[in-house]
Amino acid sequence: MYGKATCTIVIVLFLIVAYSIYIGTVDLRPYFFPLLQSPPGPSSSCLTDHPLRVYMYDLPRKFHVGMLDSRSSDVMPLTAENFPSWPSNSGIKRQHSVEYWLMASLFGDSSDGEEREAVRVLDPDFADAFFVPFFSSLSFNTHGKNMTDPETEVDRQLQVELMEFLWKSKYWQRSGGRDHVIPMTHPNAFRFLRQQEGIIRVKLEKMLSGYDDVHFERSVATTKNIKASTQGMRSSKFCLHPAGDTPSSCRLFDAIVSHCVPVIVSDKIELPFEDEIDYSEFSVFFSVKEALQPDSLVNELRRFPKERWVEMWGRLKNISHHYEFQHPTRKDDAVNMLWKQIKNKLPQIRLAVHRNRRLKVPDWWQ
């Protein structure tokens, strides 16, 4: 048993490289939209009658578990028996550990009797999806997390090496990378090869600073401050979730597992598992424009019906397990929910691949 971690940013950027990676001024579109002629392989069978079949690339440990233990060697292959536990003293790094839990799940088995959403296959020709075991968030936190450290070059080089490897893979080339999964949960993960978002937190902080019944605190993410923040969420009725470095942030998921009704302020947020979970049953939503109107947000929450809040609070207790990571995985926990979401995306991915094989003008239909 590896223990449990709450899901902070659980949005896996599924195939993010297929539309937002850039390196300087080089146009990478030819890599991502090749007009390929190879016929679909055995993985084209119906996805509903079996767990998602995932092929995991065999990458050197420097791309994944080597960041947990610098003494880790590539001599012995990784197995379920020697796969390392997530370190108990990892601190803030734990909130960006989705990539670790997904990889760990592919070393698991079904001995606990729980149905698994994804199973590992060793033959890539029989895979429905391809998992790229690169700990992109941990790489940022490990190699120069202040963004100006000389060690930051290590993070950049890992990203470059990874993409050079993938571009040579016939399975990447076959789909243009569309059926490949690369988790990026930290806002600065893979930052050399993808774009970033805006921030509205400062404006909200200024607006809400004068209210006695609103607690808005800025602090460094230390063990002590995380504990205080958790206690504050658990004793609050509503927890504010403004967009962070990206449209989503860890505050949303911290609120959910703390059973504090989230107040989501974001115009472009993509919510995890939304095809199965109705967030309106336990969350309150404001557009950025609505939230920045003086007194609007606070007055709206003060008038919020008590009965409705109790319903939302009860719903939070019933769905919070969807946002917890653990190994071995459990039915409908965050790991299995993520694999299920990926499985649901694959039919559209295959539609895009097949269309691009016959199009003379790529992407006219998107």
C-alpha cells in the first residue's frame, strides 16, 4: 500500500503536445498532422468491452522515478515489486504528483478484487492509448524550481530529449501524438514547450480584503501553512476558487476534499470528470466579470439559501473520493476516473486521425 493523496490539479493535459507545444519559432505542425497511410492496428476494436489497454514507453529513470531517488539505476527493470513509494517528506511536491499515481497504477494488479479502468499491455500494437512516463511537474520542482536556477537547464533538456524520442516513434507518427498521454499538472510543467495563462487573483484579493466574514490569505506553501489552510477550509462554508496560473488551480480540489462548497471564478475552466459529475450540484459559479463587480460576489453568497448549501455540503461528502489518489487504485478514485476520461476521448481522437489521413487541407473541419 502506498497510501493516499488528495487530488489537487487533476487535469491531465491529454495530448497537449498535439496543439500547443512550441520550440522557439520552429513550426511543429508537420510533426503533429502527418498525412499517414498506415492502416489502423488491432487497437481499433470497440473500447466499451474491455479496460483501456495502455502501452507505457520504456524511458530511462531520469524521466520519472529517478527524480524521487537519484541513486536509482536503469540496470534493473521497474516492476510492481521495486516501484518506489511516494516519499513521505515530499511536502508541496505531493500536490502535483498525478503523473506518479498514473504510472503506479500501470504496475498494479487486480488482486484486491476491484475493477480497473486501465491495464498495461506490453505489445504496443494492441494498445488503445500510450502513456508517456515523464514526471513533468516533479521535473520542474526538482530541477531549478525558481525558474532562474542553472539547474533549470536540466528540466528543459529532459523536455527536448523526450520530444525527440517521441517524434521518432512510429506509434506517435501514426496518430500525430493524439493517442498519447502526457500528464502536466503543475502550471509550469513542460513550460519550455507550452504556453501559459493569466491571473485575476490580485484583483479579487483587493476587493475582498475589507470584509469581516471573508478570509483571504497569501502565504508560502509550507507544511505549517498547508495545515492551517486545510483547517480554514474545513471550518468555512464557501471556498473561493479564482483562476490561478491556469484557469484551474489546486484550490478547487482542496475545497472538495475539505467539504467546503467551491466558489469557482473562471471563464475558461475545464472541470475534470464533468461528463460524469454535475458540478452545479455542489459548486457556485461566477464569471470574472460578475466576480469583479463591487460587493456582488459577497452579497450573493450571504443570500445563499441555507437548505441549498446543506444539499451541496452533503453532495461533497459523497463525491470527494473521486479526487483522491492511492495505490493500489480503488473503484472510482482519481486514478480510475482519469483513465476512464481518456478512454471516453479515444473515439474522437480516432475520428481526427482517420480524417487527417485523407484531408488535403488539414484541420478545415475543426
